[in-house]
Amino acid sequence: MKKTFEYVNISVGGLLNATCGNATEMIIAILALHQNKIHVVKFSLLGSILSNLLLVLGSSLLCGGLANLKREQRYDRKQADVNSLLLLLGLLCHLLPLMFKYALAGGNHSIATSTLQLSRASSVVMLLAYVAYIFFQLKTHRKIFDAQEVEGEDDEKAVIGFWSAFSWLVGMTLVISVLSEYVVGTIEAASESWGISVSFISIILLPIVGNAAEHAGSIIFAYKNKLDISLGVAMGSATQISMFVVPLSVIVAWIMGIRMDLDFNLLETGCLGFAIIVTAFTLQDGTSHYMKGVILTLCYIVISACFFVLKSPQI
């Protein structure tokens, strides 16, 4: 991934990294839908968003801050603002189906049908918003997403060519995607064998493994004081999952005749909302230090502990 960035601008590189990195999540979602494991789809996608916003971004800010104690790390807050707005729109699309449970007085079937219809309509809106975001990112406002070179930084000499780097990126994505089929089929068995909930495996463990490459790349860029790229990796990936992969999963389920909605349950949606709000608040001033990374990482640990002790998740 890091070598691919050396041959393309930050806008295209960040989008390419997010797309290849999130291909695993998309394939896991489709495989789980094929096996009618809607809860695994919801949990794994939610976990990927939480992991990128709190763990990946938090550890990047932490390591970057510790590695650059003698100088203040800065980034272009415009990029973070755009991603935060999209994530808040996605949060709204999750909150409304959830609140249908408490707002509608009809029977269970009536509520479920209304929730499903709203979720499908919201998914179309989310996909349109993501298309507009891509046009905004790559066409009209590309300079916002192109990080500026740090003064006094030496250019690194490429070790491998562009197509080699690109081939490795795509190849590793395909290998991981093939292994995803086995992961989906063994989640319940692993839950029973290890004595931990399906929600903890899907929301916490699975995304940590799936986001390992993005996690490492984001930390490396933050360590080298390239926070704009780190933000592009972490926030860009979270935005793509929330505004593209999640609604696309709802549409694919619709085509397959499966009733998947955007209601992720109260606890899960609450964690998602908190993660989005605390991340947006953390990135509002355009500067960073290691304490921000500490807070985000600790937030992720608390959420992980919550799902670890939750032995009977709502499915």
C-alpha cells in the first residue's frame, strides 16, 4: 500500500487503499448474506467503522505524537470535516430505522415493514451521497485531499515499480477475500468453542485482523508526520464502509430477497454515534498530539470490553 502511494496523488491513493482494504468487508458481507447471517453482516461492518475511527486513527495519532514530540503535528481539517459530515449523515440513516421501534404504534409486522422500506430508501440516499463525495474528492476539490509535503523532508526512492506495488495490493486483497469464506462459516463455531459472543468476534476481532494492513500503513504515515495521509486512510475507510459498503449490502440483500435493514440495535448504534462524534470533535482544530490518540484508543478498549461481557447480543 505504501509503495502505491508513491506513484499516485493522495486523493487517488487514499481511495485505492480504502477500496482494496474494504474489499474484504464487502465479500464477507455478501458471503454472510448468502448464508442468511444478517447479524454477522451488521456486526462486521459496524466493527470495521469503529476500528478505523477509534483504533486505527487513535493509534496513529498516538504513535505520530510520540515520534514528533518536538514539533506540533498539523493536518488539513477540511478533509476531516467532509468525512465527518458524511459519517453523520450515515448515522442519521441508522438512527431513524432504530427509532421506528419506539415511534410507531402498529404491530410488529407493520414496524418491520416500515423499517425495511425506510432502510432501503436511506441506502439509496447514502449511495448517492458517496458518489457525490467521490466526485468532490477526485474532481472539483481534489486539492483538499492532497497532502502537502512536509518542509525539509527528503523524497524516498521507490523500491518497486507501480504495477508491482499495485499487483501486490490487489493480490493480497484477493487472498484475504478467499479466506473470508472460511471465516464466515466458522464464526458461530468459534463463539461456542471460545465461550465469547458472536458480537465480540464480529465487531472487535474480525475488523482488527481485516484492518491490519490499513492500520500499519496509517501508523507509518503518522510516524513520518504525514497526518493528512493517515486521515485519508482511517477516515476514508470508515466513510467508505458507512456510506458505500453498508447501503450496498442492504441493496444486495434486497435483490437476494433478504430483509436486511439499517437497524443495528440500540447499543451498537449508540457506540457508532459516540465514535463518530468523539472523532469529529477530536479533529476539529487541525492539530494533533499523542493525548488525542490515547483517548481514542481507550474509547475503543472500553467499547471492546462492553461487547466482550455482552454474552447474549440481540440478533
